[in-house]
Amino acid sequence: MNATLFPHATPAICASRPLLDPSTPTPSTTSASHEQESKHPPAFYRLCWAILCERWAAFMLTSTAALMLCERFGFSPADALHLLGIASAANYVGSLPGGYLLDRTTDPRRGLGVSSLILLFGYTILSLPYRPALYAAFALLFIGHSLYKPSTQRILAALYATGDAKIEGAQVLIHLTANIGAAGGSLLAGILTLHAGWSVIYACAALIMSVACALLWPAQADRAVDEASSVSTLEQTPTDNAPSMPQHTRTIAGLVLAMLLFTLSTAQAEGALLLWSKDRVDRVVLGFEIPIAWFLAFPALLVLVLAPVQIALLPRLKSCIGTKRLVALGLIAASLCFAVLLPTTLWPGRVSMLWLAASLSLFVLAELLVAPLGLALLQRSAPPRFIGLVTGLWYGAGALGYFIGGEIGALWSSWPTRNVLLFLTALPAVGAVVFSWLNRNRPLQADRIAP
């Protein structure tokens, strides 16, 4: 998870694979490529700080939303999960029209500043203990996220030339930054759940979101736009060995499917699994009962721990396996994160936290393979003038995944847990097969030209 991802010489075990394209760095030029690809423009780092704050605030809500709806507003668990599925889906599906509108603006920074301000208002209203305020806050958060998500990708498209090898490193760094924010938000929310009320939790989220607004609005934005505009003029033209449009279309379709199934799994990890752990997991350690919200911080912390491993292995794995196969393996990991819980259905009573830790660890593996790699591949496959729209399609698939995930989450209350886990195990596994089939004829060297 850093920006120093660059093509390596093909190791001996991969000698049977096709030779790299002539544009791929040779071993003698690898160190120079390493140094060049480790550099990012200053505007990129400001964007990372803003995303960290936004994710921190978002996960203060995400890690407590299910309990908040049940304990603060009296929703049943099934109704709370259903509402969260709809709300999460709305936040993502709005990225499709949001991205379409942003593609028609000349200022790639404006959408990010406006959406940050809307999110600030949303968290502020959510701190009020009234049900009408809940719905008003969810509406504002929907609008804010509809613009925020595609705005970040438009900024990246402006900061980096088309086909720039640094784009994947930038995506990984943003993913790492987002997980730092997610871990911090979940941990802080867990502490505040024990020692403060719901109003304090969401007022803190609004305060942190105000930092993101300060980073983006307005003086810093003007300088960042100038930098972005100067870089966007360097966009490269397609090369002769660039994949054809049908290949791009298959890749985008497969990635949309992968995003749908990944967010379906994410919806369970953020909702149903948390409520399941409340009743089935022994959370007491040395007399201290671990807050449920901390379980959502565990995946984010594990991402940070595994970052050095990802940095060390990803270039070689991409060279030997290919980005598309890594995304397919991510879907297999998403399948296994539910399969590992199947033995817990064989006996009643509470089970060890190790079962949940194993499940969330496999979920983290799926996240590391699907989220940053899939989004980077999607951005390389999309025409520059449609970056916002294709990003909206990616998040729109996430919306559908969250919606379906909310419906499946409600099944935990009516179906036997074993049947739900079997169903959730099968979906990503089938998706991995379909994803591989969609990309079966794609040239392998396309993954390795610009890792």
C-alpha cells in the first residue's frame, strides 16, 4: 500500500508467460522507475488528508448505526438493517448521477469542497435526538456522498496522465489513508459509546468533517486546481497495444460485478455480523467487555498491519498472476469469510472471538485485492472524459450490493444462520467464476504495462 508500485522483471517461475511489452522497464531501469513512481504532486497529499477526515467521520456513524437505530430510535434489528441497507445503497447509487454531473464541470475541486460542506451539515443534524432529524441527516449524507466519491476520482484523473503507472500506487495510498480514518473513527466511536451519548458521537463526527472542509475550501482548492489542470493536459494518447473497446467493456463489466459482491459482503461485516457478535460472541477479556464498534475497527487496523506485506508482494504477484486474477481471488476470500463461520452453527451458546477474527481477516484480504486494485484497473479502462460516470457506475454497483446486503441482513432474523452463511459463501464464489469468464480472452500483458 504505497506509491512505489512498479513493474519488476519476470521471475523464473513465470518464465512461461509472454514477454513484457517493450515499454515495460527492464531490470536495468527498474530503480529509476521506482524513484519516479514514488513521487506524487502536493495536491494528492492534501486529498489524502481530506479523505482521512471524511472516512473518520463516516465510520463514527457506520460502526454505531445499527445500535443507534435500535437503542436511540426504537427500530427492531431487522428494520434497522433494512434501513441501513437502503441508506448505504442510496449513498452509493447517487454517485452515478453525481459523476455524470461532475463530468460536465471544468473545476474538478469544486464538487469535493461542496460535498464536504454538505456532509458536515448532515453529521451536525444527526446529533439531534429527533427522528425527523435522522431522516434529514440521511438525506444530506446521501447528497454529500453522491458528489464526494466521484469527485475524488476526478481529482486523481486530473493529477495523473492517462496510463500513468503512479495511478495504482495513488489508489493504494488512498485506500490505506481511508482505512486509517476508518480505524480511528470506529475506535473513537466505541469509546464514546461507553462514556458519552449519541449526540456527542455525531457532534464529534461533524467536528472532524469540518477539518476536511478546511483542507478543501477555498484557498487550498484554487492552488490544487491549477496543479491538476497543468497535469491533465499531459494525458497520453492510446498506444497500439492498448486493449480494444470490447475488452475494456468486459473488464468494466467484470469489475462492476466484483464491486457489487464485495459491498454485499461489506454490508454483512458492518451490520449483521456486528449484531450476530452481540448475541453469539464472548466479548469479555480480563473482565472488560469489548465494545461491538471495535470489531469494525479490527479490519481497518489489519489493513494497516498488512500494508508492508502488500507492498512487498503485490508487484511480483501482479507480474505472475495478473491484476484480474488477483481481483478474482479477492472474491474467493470474500466467500471464505462466511464459510469460516459455518462451524459455529454446530453448537449453541457463545463462541470465541477467534472465529469472528478469522472471518474479518479473510474479509480484509478480499478488501485489499478488490477495492484498490479494482478501482485502479477501472480507471485505466475508462476513457478520460467519462471518469466521473464510470466511477459512478462502480459505486452504483456498490449501492446495489449494499441494498441486497441489507435485505440479506434481514434474513439473519428469519432464516437459520447456517443457511444464510451458505448463501453468502456461494455468491462471491460464483462471482469469481463469472469475473474470470468475462476476462478470459483479455491479453495478459495489458495488466503488466502500467501496474
